[in-house]
Amino acid sequence: MNRNPLPHDLYSFLARRMGEKAVSQRLRMQVEHASSWFGKGFGHIHLENLDTFVNFVDTTLRLSGMREWGRRNSLDFRIEKNEVSIPGLAQELDGFRILHLTDIHIDGFIDGGEAFFSTIAPLHCDLCVLTGDYRLLTHYSHKPSAIGMSRLVTKINATHGIYGILGNHDFLEQVPALEESGVRVLLNEGGIIRHNGAEFFIAGVDDPHFYGTHDLKRALRSRLQGIPTILLSHSPELYAEASALSVALYLCGHTHGGQICLPGGIPVITHAACPRYMAAGRWNYGNMSGYTSRGAGCSGVQARFNCPPEITIHTLRSKGAGL
Ligand SMILES: [Fe+2]
């Protein structure tokens, strides 16, 4: 896919790409977002928008002496490897590697992102996908996250480039800066990735969780019959619709795997209207494979327990190649 020219008229530029109704809804909700904790997507109540709740958790960790432990855990990145069989994938794409980063909340890293950057830099993949939430807060300036993301892009080694979508912490106004950095943002859009003479379709939808401005049919409208489809969605909440529309692989994040979990990685809160088994790691629904990354960053408090931050590498396998 070619990169789009940068917009002079941002509204028209976005409306042409993601649909006018979705842009209008999102812009209206973004204005309200700073003071609201009620959304229009699958999750109706959003505690992450409530500063009092975040302060309560942070204070509780501090008083219990666990805050520093949780902060150290927030930089204990794990590289998770997921091999996934894709029906209809050409043999030429067997072994194709996708670096999947999500929920980076890049302006929240307690070390300025240094540990994350140094973990990413040695990795080499065929494609990089970003499934949203670049920014820490759901309001306030997005410039610190734009600076961080432009730095991150220089650390990513991916032959076919970087594709991303927006999450519920992101505003549409972040799109030009992300695309100037080299991220191709999919705004209810899709396109073909060609590799070794074979191809698959990649689609990305806008945030289904808070904004509810996803449009999967629009994202798939240029898909050709017989080509496997990989979908990027911020949260797992579109699993039923995606499966019905023959998506082969569904990549997402948003849940942070719970971020603060009970021993054994059992999440206390997932912030997603989906079955619990979709909160972290690989899952299946119908004929569709899915993967929910625990994410790289933290939302709210900069702490993790029993749920280390994740960098994921998916390896695609053509059916019959064996796993
Ligand atoms: Fe999110």
C-alpha cells in the first residue's frame, strides 16, 4: 500500500478514509472524553478515565510497599512467540513473521522508553503491526507520545513496514504525526501485503471499545476472494463479527492482560466485553484464530503484577506445514 499524502484539510482527509459518520462521532466524543467515563462502544464504563480511581490504586500500592516492585515489573519485557496456522495461506508465506506491539502508552514509561527501545531494536520481522493506545492519558496533549512514537519507529526493523490502528486512548489528531513517522494507520481500511510472490489482506478498524467507530465491512471492502485476512482491532470485542466475515487471524490488545493480576496471571479487571479466555494470549473462535497481547505499557498506574509487559512475534504457517 502507498502512504497517503499529508492532509491540508484533516476532517475531509479522515472522512474520506474512515467514513464521515465515524469521524463525526469520534470527534464529538473526543471533546467529551476528558471529563466522561461513559463511552459508546462495547465497554460502557471506563475507570481508566477516572483520575480518582487511578490515584486510589497508586496510593494503595504505595502504602502497602508494593509500588516499586510493580514499577520494576513494568519494564520486565517478555518476547512472546506465537505460531499460527492460517487456512489458505500460500506456501511462500509460511514462516512470515509479524512483530505485534500494542498498548505502548509510550509517554508513560518510567525510564523514558529506553528499556523498550533496546528490546525492540535487535528484532527483525517481515511486518510490524501496532494495535493502538500510543498515548498514556485519554486526554491532554498527544505531543509527548508523538515524539516517543517517532523514536520507536526508528528502532523497528520490518521489511514491509509498520501498520497501525487507533485505540481508545488515541485521538484522530494523532494520525498525521504517526504517518509522518512512518506508521500507515488503517482507519477502517485495508490493503494487500505481497511477499515472495504471494499475498494476504490486512485490515484495521477504529476503536470498537470506547468510541464504537469501527466499520469492519468498510475495512474489508477491497478484499479479494480467496486471500487470507489478518485484522487489527484495538480490543477483542469484534470477535463474532470478524469470524462471521471470514477473518483468519484477529490481532488485538487493550486488556493489558489485566495488568494487575492474581497469581497465575488471573486478571482482576479486563475492560473488555468478551469471554475471559480472550483477555490474553492465543484463542480461537469458530474458524478464526485470535491473539490478545498483554501490551507493552501501562494504563493508569505504572505497575504490573503477575502480568509482564509483552512484545509479540507471530509466525504464520500455511495449513499443512505443521506446528
Ligand atoms: Fe485501550
